[in-house]
Amino acid sequence: MFNKFPQRLLLSIGTFTVSLLLPQLVHAHVNAGETIGFWHGMFHPIGGLDHILAMLAVGLWAAQLGGVAIWLMPLSFVGIMALGGVLGILGAPLPFVEQGIVASDLILGGLVLMATRLPLITSVAIVGILAIFHGYAHGTEMPQDAQALSYATGFMVATAGLHLSGLGVATLIKKLLKDRLVRIAGGGILLGGVYVLLNLLTGS
């Protein structure tokens, strides 16, 4: 269980991250060539609803599970996503990337909605597998003039911030309101995943 200090710390970090990143949503793909390296990498995850939904869902699910999962699941996502990013930068083949990203929104949103409790190793494995697709997408979309290490650091920082935001929101909801609202948030992520899927199928 969280004590008061970690709760406040997570909420503060999450709130700060949201206030820093969300104003960039509208501009994330505008004049993108003007930003390279760290900042381009940092703004890339928030340039797509599919990435945002999955990363927030990881934070929500980790908060639901509690214990070691609170830090292990987000760290696993970020670490394995970095590996996927390297594969993307190197041009290694990975099939069904877009489908994998959409599936992550649907799967993670559904897990949060159902308040699913799985063995920790299984939960980490699910998060890790899905993280590869997100990292690969970030890697393949890296601008040619960007430095790989700075770019990768940027999207890892943004991803960690989104995880912390999900943790902070879930912690606040569980403390002040009801766990059921965390599940409702998962349902919202699931619906967002459906929206992303429909856009993918229609090519819009």
C-alpha cells in the first residue's frame, strides 16, 4: 500500500508531466522537422492517441496491482520499449507493428476495466511484449537528422512521465473516491483503442 508521501509524490510528478506534455498535443506533428534529438523524441509519444492510451493504461494497471508491480511494470515497459526502439532504428523486421500498438490499447484497457489480477511475471510479460511495438514505432519514425541516443532518451522520458501520470491519477482515485472509477478509466482507454482501430481499418 502507498503511504502518504509516495502518493503525493506520484500525484505531483504525474500532474507536472501532464501540464508539461499535454499542451504539445496539438503541435506535436507541426513543424516536426524543426525539433531533433531529445525534444523530438520526448514529444513523439504524445503525438499519437494510441501511444498515450497504452502508457496511461500501464500506470493504471500497475496501481491496481500494487506492491512491486507499481515500479516494475512501468520500468519493464520503458526498458523493453527502448529495445524495440533500437530494433526500429536499425531497421530490423517486425511484423504487425500498427496492429500490435492498437492491440495494446485494447488489451491494457480491458485488463484495467476488469481489474484483472495476474501473476506478476505474467503481467510484466504482457506489458513487455506490447512495449516492443511502441518502441519499434518510435525508432522507425526517428528523423534522419536526429541523434539516436538523444531521441531514444526523449521518448523514454516522455513514456515514464505518462506512466507516472497514470499511477498518480489511479492513486488519487483510489484514495479519494472508489476503485471502480479506475476501472471506468480503463473502459475509456478501451473505447479509445476501438476508435484507433476504426481509424486504422478505414485508413483515416
